[in-house]
Amino acid sequence: MAIDMYFDNQEVGPDRKTSHPHFVSHFKSDFYLDCSDEEAPFGSEEGADTLAALEAFFQDKAVEGISLSNFPRHIMEEQWGMTYFPPKDMDEVSLAKLVADSEEAVWLSDQVVLATAFGQIKITGYIIPELRDMAHDALGRMKAMNDLRGREDEFGYYDKMLYDLMTFEKTYISVLPDFWCKRCQM
């Protein structure tokens, strides 16, 4: 059984018409497809680049030997030459030290994880549980980093993304355990 995949027109960018119906029906807020909002999954340059690389991954035009759960590390380390910091729950002191040492790379790591997670849903209509969990941790770390900086999430994007992601039930495992992209579980 094949899966229908949805890819953007490079001239238009992310659009509801080029997004999987599962994505469109669940992720209804306009910011999800906003290319000019830095807080949106694909709004930053890094988020947009990650989505484009993910589309190439699913079209089998790029990257061999990479799984979706390792895709963010591949983008950060192999394509951008930066250190990847896997998202994880940290106490405030440990996070403050990490941010002091590597703030940009930590933030970009989380952006890449979010773009990969939401991008997988946008393209395929499903998400692997490991990637969903990584996005959950990335959102938590981003919120904590903003708290450390004294920045507010004035639009509530992080809470909205977290809620929408955690209530999205279409995982490959829950729907069709033996079906999907062979490259996704290497």
C-alpha cells in the first residue's frame, strides 16, 4: 500500500492545497504555514530549508541511510556543519549553562526538530512517535529558553503547537504498523 505525499510548489511555498488532508484538518491555525513568522515551524530560514530537505528526502532525491529520527542531526551536522543538541528536558541551571555556551545551535536544533516533525505530518499525514516526542521536548526547551531570556510567547504558539501535536493521533504505528516509507525506520 502506498502513501499519498504532498509537496509544495517552490514558487508558492507552504500552502493548504499542497498539504496532506490530515495536516490541514488538525493544524488549523494560519501560523503553521506562515513563511514570514520566525516562530512558525517553517517561518524561519532554517525551518523553510528543513522542509525543503525533508521533501527531497521523501522524494528519494537526497540523503541515503538517514532515518526520520536522525534527520535533524543530519541537517545540523552534515548540511550546516553545526553541533546538534538533541532536545531533552533539563533543569534550569543545566539549560542556562547550555544556552550560555551554545544558544544559537540549541535554538536551531529545536527549530529543525519542529520543522521535521510538522513537515512529516504536512507531507505524509502521519508522524513517527519518536519524532513527535522529540518535537514535544524541543517545544519545552524553546519555552524554557524564552523564559531564561525574559521573552514572552505573546501569541501562545508554543502551547498551541504542543497541544496540537499531542492531540494528533495519526502515527504510523497506530494506523498501519507494517506500512510506510522504508527509509523512515532505518
